[in-house]
Amino acid sequence: MLVQKFGGGILATQSDFQRIAGIVKKTNPTAIVVSAVQGVTDELISLLETAKQGKNFSTQLKKLCNKHIALSEKNTGQIEKVFNEIEKLLKGISYTGEYSDKLYASVVSRGEYLSAIILGTYLPQYTFWPAENGIIAIG
């Protein structure tokens, strides 16, 4: 069983995703794990804090969304859907001025989720299986 993990340091540009897809096609791993795109986890944390302070986060969120869309060859609708969900959570945080550990984890984990969506556009032969769906055993 071969599992490959690609960290955020090498997930910054469209050519990075293309290079990773090439590696995956050559090595044919059983599973692929990706981190958030370089700098995205910090951006999501910043968005949480901006919302918690009741400040406007729309421009920052839109910029982050556009960054992900630019990295993807397709599935931009799926990326926009994730950002719409993040926006709803941030609006709630903005109203209450606080967030739980669970809400924090939910927002911050979207970075990895988005990277997997993007990599999936370069590797359509693989099945996208978000971690929140649990673990699947293939025998």
C-alpha cells in the first residue's frame, strides 16, 4: 500500500498541482493526502479573527476564493460552494463575536478540502474522499 502526502510548501501554483499529478500518475499510490495550499491555513485563521472582531472579511474571502479558482482546471462551482459555506460560518462568527473549537476546526480544515478538490481536477481517475466521510478499507 502506497500513501503519498504533499505538503503546502509545494502546493502554491497550477504547475505545482500539474507536477504532483504527474508524480501520482507514475507511482499509482493507493491514497493521496494533501495539505492546504501554501499560506491558506494562515489566511483562514486570519478570516476567523477578522470575523470575530466584527470587521468586514468579504474582500479577503473573495481574494482567497479567486486564488483557488485560478489553481483549478475545472470544478470551480465546487470551490465556490465551499467558499459560500465558509462565508456563512464567518457571518455567524461576526454576529456572535466568538467561535468554538469545532467551528474553528471546520473553517481551517477547508484548506485541505479545497486542495483535494483542485488536485482531483488533475486526476479524474481517482475518487475524491473527504476525511470527514471516514476511512474506507479496500481489500
